[in-house]
Amino acid sequence: MMLGLLLARAGVEVDVLEKHADFLRDFRGDTIHPSTLEVMYELGLLASFLERPHQKIEQLAVVIGDRSLQIADFTHLPTHCRFIALMPQWDFLDFIATQARRYSNFQLRLQTEATGLIEEHGRVVGVRARAANGALSIRADLVVAADGRDSNLRDAAGLRVKHLGAPIDVLWMRLSKRPGDPHEVLGRVGAGALLVMLDRSDYWQCAYVIAKGQAQKLRGEGIAAFRDRVADVAPLLGDRLAELKDWHDVKLLSVAVNRLTTWARPGLLCIGDAAHAMSPVGGVGINLAIQDAVAASNLLAEPLRRGRLTLRNLEAVQERRLFPTRVTQWLQVQIQNNFLSRVLASRTAPAPPLPVRWLDGCPYLRRLPARLIGVGIRPEHVHTQPLSIPIGNR
């Protein structure tokens, strides 16, 4: 959606295919990072974007045992917004779609699912799709696969995935928020358990981290036993865990960390999770995907506009985004293997690791994780010029 907006603004004719009828579904990551807010500023959309309901997170803390430790401070970032904005993804996507629809060269096709590629002479020249009124074919100079970690288009193209391993899965649930609850995002670490709580204003979106493949065992123990596990690591939630009536109220996210060895073929480019599935560690998956979109628009808008797109142009996107992807995934794997796995295997509440104690004791050090989470490696900026005039501004 972001790439569609950027390319339409730069004068390229764009169709975005969305298989659902709307955006109203439960996404797992609703964090809008300072780097994305900076893109909004560069597009002149920040003020209207922040009119949408959201919560601001300026600092991050973790509770290990009974000790609260500060680990990240976003208030010193070199960005216009020095906070993470918590906004439901359906609101975020709706805002982007609203802005993109202002351009006559942008079309959003809802209830239209890309099911396969159209290829001619070794080049991708479009997609086959399934819409509410039947099958259709859409031809294009470039097909961008942004259809997630289980990308149909990536598989159809035969692109190879390199798996980096993930020893964890995540159980997501929603629990009501009560007066007196803390306002900051909290990670809570206990004996063999870790819970992340994301403030959604009137409820908590909670992520209970488990060892890879443990979900079936937990289901076998029953929902009551699972409620007890959550209460052990987060006692403040004990008075509302009855809201988890059965396992239908708990959703499994099977965590994967992987990336394509090659992101492109002639006429096809993969970005976001289709190119690199990220761990939920740090909540940076959306950040990386948005940065991919900005880089792709910067590098591809002019070749597309001139009808001179080559495979080399597409390879330049991978070259630009591969380094930050590799570094971020390496950091995530280190945290997964050296901290999360040990926490889940422990029978007693672990002592705060030395790096966490350093962060808590030195406010200046908290700027480093804030920079990695909020801005990331090699942040992208909008370099394309607005060549299309929005409808109503002519």
C-alpha cells in the first residue's frame, strides 16, 4: 500500500490488489515507528495522520521477576516524532489508501486475490487474480509481491528461501485494560515465561512467547492452566483472565526468520515479509517493510515512468535493502537464541542480564536500542518528486 502511494505520487500507474473486502481484521503488529512517521512528514501527511487515534510510546521497560528496568528511550531520536505510535493496522492502511485514492493513476482492487503469474519469454508480465465477479488477468510492467511470509507469488516464481531458524512461537490474545494499569509497553519475564503487553487504549494486546512447537502441549493442558501461566508472569492481569473463555480467544503465530536469496526476476520484485520474514523481537517487521517500499519507489519510479525497467533496477532494491535486513535478522536471532530460549527453559525467574542492567542504569545507553527499533539500519527517505496532482487539487 505504501509503495502504491509513493509510485502513484511519482506519476506511475498503479493497481494494488487486496484479497479482503476491507482492512478490518486482527493484525499482530500495530507499531508505527519513528522512521515511518518521518516518511509521513516527508510526504506532508504527518499532521493529518496523527489526527487518527493512537497512543504514544516514548520509552520501553521490561519487568524481570519483580524488578522494572528501563531499556529504550525514543525522546532523543533525530526524527520529527520521537515516539512509537500505536495504531491499529486497519486504521494505518485505511489512511494510506485514502491518500493514494486522491491520485487518478492509483486503483485499489478489494476482494481481488493474486493467484498466479503471467509469464512470457522468461519475464513476468502480469498476474492472474480471483475477484468477487470471477477470474481476471492484469498485465503490468512490474509485479510487486508484498503478500507476506507465505507469498503465493514468491512460490510461483520459484524463488529460494534461506531459513535462519526461530526457536519460539507466540500466542496472541486480547485482554481488557483497567484503570490504574501501567501506560508504557511492558515485557514481563518470569520463570520459564515471557509476556509482552501492547497498550491499545481500552485493551491490552498480549503476546505470550512459547518454545517452538509447544502450542499443542499447552492446548492439551486446557485453557484454565494457560490462564494460570499468564497470571504467574503478569499478576496484574489476573482479574480479567476469565475473558479467555477457550482457545478460540488465543491465536498462534508461528514465528519464522528467513529471507530470499534472490528478491527479483525480470518483471517481479518481492518486498516486506515476502522477501524477509522477521521475528517479532523488537516489533520491527513493519518498519523493514515500509523501508523496502520507500527504497523501491526511489529506485524504480523513473524507470517505470519511462518504460525502461530492467532486472538490474530490481536487483538494486535488493542490494539497497539486504544489509539492513541481514543486520536486523542477525540481532533478532542472537536475542532469540541467547536470551529468549534461556528464559523459556528456566525454572526460576532469571536475573536481569548484564546488558539490560546497563541500559537501566545509564539513560544515555537507552538511545541505542531506541535507534535500532525506532529508526533501524540505513533508514530510507523519500527522494521521488510529486509528478501526479491529487484529485481535487487541480
